[in-house]
Amino acid sequence: MDGCARSRAIVASAQLQDTARSGGGFNPLDHHPAFIWILFHLLQECARHVGPLDMVGELGRVSNVLVTATR
């Protein structure tokens, strides 16, 4: 199963109020966040990284136009 299909299966099988299990990044005595918080945090992280990538893409398009224009 590819990563996207596995992620979709996990999201489909869980309830938003489910909490994370111990292990991985969560110790037994730590607070275990709800699944909705984990999904929202993931969305925030993706959004943070898309902005800089968008700027890099824009710079690439601008430099391509400038190089083409100077030829």
C-alpha cells in the first residue's frame, strides 16, 4: 500500500476525538493529543512550507521570463 492510501485508510478508520497512543513521539505520561489536533497541526505545517515553495516557483518563472527576454 502506498503512503497516500495508507494515510487515507488511517484517517477513515479513526474518529476525530480519538487520542494518540503511547510510543513514537508520545511517552505514556505525556499528554496525548486528539486526532483532530494532529490533523490540524499537519495542515498548518504543510501550509507553512507551501508558501516558500510558491515563492521559489515564482522566482523560477520570473527568471525564466528574464532569460528568455534577453536572448
